[in-house]
Amino acid sequence: MSTREILCNLEMIKAEYDTVTTMNGDIGHYVKVQITSEGREFHFDLSLSEGELFAAELDVLASIIRARAIKTRLKGE
């Protein structure tokens, strides 16, 4: 039984939680991620066991991107 759930459906980022049963009967939990930029799409599956680290690293990257965008805007670049 699948427990598919849409987590995020934004313009550039989409994510969906799902489970899958492996060949030996184990249930795996993962997040399917899609990133769209400049007409290109990137897809990857993220094991939920790696989710906390991935989310923390995304937080860091988001802060860096935000700071760079603000700096560029303030300098008029």
C-alpha cells in the first residue's frame, strides 16, 4: 500500500513523500524531488533516513543564496 503525499508543489521545487516495498518485502520511505530551472528538470529520490541531513544542508545553501542575492542587489550588480 502506497502512502504517497505531496509535500511541496512550488514553481521551481516539487517534492512528494512515498513508500516502496523492496523485493525482500522491506518497506522503504523516500522523498521524490524535482527541481526546475531554465526549462530543465532534475529528479532524484532521497531516502528518508538521509532527510534530516539533506534538509539541514538545504537550509545552509538557502542562507548562502539569500545573502549573495541581497549583496548583489545592494551593490547594484
